[in-house]
Amino acid sequence: METLTQNIQSIPLNHYIILCSVIFSIGVMGVLIRRNAIVIFMSVELMLNSVNLLLAVFSVYHNDPMGQVFVFFIMALAAAEVAIGLAIIVMVYRNTNSLDINVLNRLKW
């Protein structure tokens, strides 16, 4: 375990921040640009995973396991989000025969 910590700490913290920023930006662009509901949910998951990676890295750099506990809870939240999101997507597809979010205007009263 100590060698893993030393390997993680051998990479500068700025590199992790840049990597997580790029991954988070890709997720934000996916949410803003794409119109497919599944791709949007995947982009949200990508953003959550980039935050998880950054929390885990900060946790290792500061020798504090609290960040890893937060990662565990965020992963549990993400799993619940995926289950509910996929259920919503299935119901929308059954009603509209499309996964395009622009079609959801038809579901209004």
C-alpha cells in the first residue's frame, strides 16, 4: 500500500488537476452539445468520475482517508442515478419511440 501511495505522489498534483479538468470539460461538452439521453447520462457519469479521481488524489496527497470515503458515497449516488435514469429513459422511449431529448416537448400537458 505504501508503494502505491508513493507512486501516486510521484506524479505532480498539477497533472492530476489538469487531467480531471479535461475529463470534466469533456463531460460538460457532452451534456451541452449532445441530444441523445443516454449520451447525456454518460457525460454526467464522466463528470462524476473526474471529481472522484480528484478527491481520491487529494486524499492520498494529504494522507487523509476522508476523500476516499466521499468517493465511495459519490459512487453509490451515481449507481442510484444510473438506475433511475435508465428507468426514465426506458419509459420515455416507450412513449415516444425516440431517445432525442427534443422530443420530450410532446410529454407536456
